[in-house]
Amino acid sequence: MDILKATKYLFFSAVVSLLFFLSGCNGETTDETLLTDPKSTPTPAFTATPTPSPTATLTPLMATLTSELMRADTTDEGAKIIAAAADFLTSYYSGAYDSFSKYIPEDMLMEREAYEALTGDVASISYIRCYYKKGIDYADYIVYVLYDMLYKNNSVKVPSISEFCMSFKEDGSAVIYPLISSESVEEAVLKSRLTDDVLNLYIRQTIDKYLCAMVSGNREALSETVSDGALIDFESIAASNQFIDSYTTHEMHVNSAPENVKDVDYVVYITEDIKFININTPAPGASEYLIKLNDENIPRIFFGDTSEETDAFRAALKNSEEYGQMIDEITAKLQEALTSDQELSDFVKHIYGN
């Protein structure tokens, strides 16, 4: 399979979620009746008060993994978390070494020279959003921060995500741990990335980063989003995106691969609008992405040849009724857009044909 098929834009068709978790339970409930011997003298029966079963106590790890992922702007504790996280990251990327370093334990703080080498290409960050969940051991919280990063000498902001552990001292000041120093925290962080909410954060941000990197021609950012950067054909990507101003993603549908599929972990469909240069009306459409998790459970867009099992799984998804319904919906939206904007219609016919 051509490597670009993994992310080919499906312009005149759509895709739909097959995220169905079918569960069922077949069983019978039997009422038990106490039978007494009719020949014997009835004896008043004593019914003992049932002792309630104790609620199972979750292990610290399971308490972390089953805790809800919270939006920081919806809770009081979240307000403290996002304030600290935003100040930390803004200071970090703006070159304010003394400001960001106040959050870091002394034994985890990098030298100023090493810090400057890491952040020198970044002009600014913006649009900061924060999520968090219960932590473990020395970490009160595991924090996920989403933001847009503007690189120097580039006009397109690239979606990014940072993850770190955070605790609060008795005086209310925050401590941020850029490194993991215990096995329990490491296990909790790695396994948390596989929980649905956190996984979806990472997949969405990875795809958004990939799309922005394609439009802006940011090779470094593009390479960070794929499973094998050596397979990227930068010239082909640049040619296919030369008329595109931006992508705006909407619905995301994540489909977990069955056990017999080994080369990818998820097939993801994203509905999106494509804004072409100098054309006002965006064109609705959808894309398919094959996702492979790396050794740290971070999603990457799969580049490479797919197996027969993967191709069969993808075909099964596309043969579903739900897939067909989504195609109809996106096709209708596209037709409406083409009808409403003659410039868009003419451009699409010129580029893609009838």
C-alpha cells in the first residue's frame, strides 16, 4: 500500500464512527423460597439481617486509572492547576528561566544553557487548555496541557501537548515534576495514556499537529507526528497542500483494532473543513488515519505498508451502515457548500475534476 494512503484526504466521501462497545449479559434470576416440613410444628423463622458486602478498596494505581479526566476550568482545584501550568509553560517558552524554575524541584532542574537550547526556536504559545486527573505517590495530579505553539520564522501555530505531574505544598504553591522518579508514577502515567479520554486528547492533538505541519511545511513538527519520519515525502506533501490555507477538524471517531491486527492500533476518522487559499467557503470532508502507539503509549500516525489483516479491518469499517450514513451527511454538506459558492465549485472542478 502506498504510504500516503494512510492519510489520504477523502474529499467527496465521509467516514463515521464505529465506536461501538457491545456488551451483553444473559442470565437468570431465581427467587429462593424457604420450604418447611408440613408435618412438623411450625417454628418462627429468624431472618438474620444481611451484612452488606464491603466496598472493595481500589489500589492506588487503579484509583488513578479509573479517576475522571477533568477540565481544569470547571473546578476550583482545576483553577489552581491551570494557573500554575499556564505560568510554568509561558515562562518556559518565553525564556524566563528564573520564573519557570521556581516550580521545579532542585534535583530535576536543568542547567540554563541546556534550557536555552531546547526553547530557542519557539516564539510564543497561546490558546492554553488544561485537563487533569488524580495522581499517585508524590504526584497529586497528572496534568495534560494543550496549546498552540508558534515557531520563529513561521506564521502557522502548531497544536502541542505537554504532560507532567503536579503537587501542591502546604503554602499553596505548586510543584511541577518534569521527570518521573518512581516506578508507581511511571506505571500510572503510561497506563493513563491508554484510558479513553486521555488517548483521545493525544490522538486529536497529534492529528491537528500533523495537519498544521503539512500546511506550514514544518518538517520537524511533521516528523514528530508519524511512526517513521524516514518515509515522509516532503515534496509530495508540499505539492498536495499548496492550495490549502488551513484545516479545521470536527468529529473524531476512534476504532480499536482487533487482536489479529498487529501493525496499527487504531483506525481514526476525522471530519473536517478545508479552507482553500483565497476562497471564502470551506469544503467539508473527512480523512482516515491509521494510529500506532509507540513504546511510551504516545499515538503516531502510521506510515508504511499495511498488512492484509489491517486492510480487512478497514474494509469492514467502511462496509457498515453507519459509515454509509456519514458519507451521505458529508456529501450533502459538500454539495451545499459547492452550490453556495461558485468560486469553490469552480476551484474543486479545476483541481479534482467532476
